[in-house]
Amino acid sequence: MRLKVLLPDHPEYRKAIIHTLEKGGTFLFVFTTLANSPCEKDYWFMERDDALEWADETLGVHPDQWTELPEPLPGQAAHLEYDEHGALL
């Protein structure tokens, strides 16, 4: 599962993406731009709830502010955004 949130009021970051792996573990990527580009930093959490809690405490993002993103196709980067057909946005 992947989630995205925009951070218009954050002084440094513009968006964040959470990617929970099927085999366990969750990445949280933060970006300094809205563009589809490499992330500024990434964080690793054992559980998605831990990533959501960290984002709430550190980024000021309430868990209900996140929206679901389509999963990347095999071979596509988890930190980039794709449409439901796998095309890069």
C-alpha cells in the first residue's frame, strides 16, 4: 500500500509518500518539491502505523490526511507517482 500527503505549510518539505512492503516494513519518503523526483530523505519503520505516528508528530500530518496512491508496477520506483495504468505522472 502507498499513501501520499501534500505539506503546503511545512517549512522544508512539500510532500511525503508512505510505501508499505508486502513482506513487511514501511518506507516514508519526504520531498522538497512536488515534482516526480528523488526524495530528499527516507525513513524506515517496522509498521505503517509507526510511520503515520512519526508523520503526525514530526510533519504535523494527521493520519486521515493521507490519500492512497496506485501501486507501482514491477521494476518501478516506490517513491515516484504513477497513474492507475503505470504511467509516470
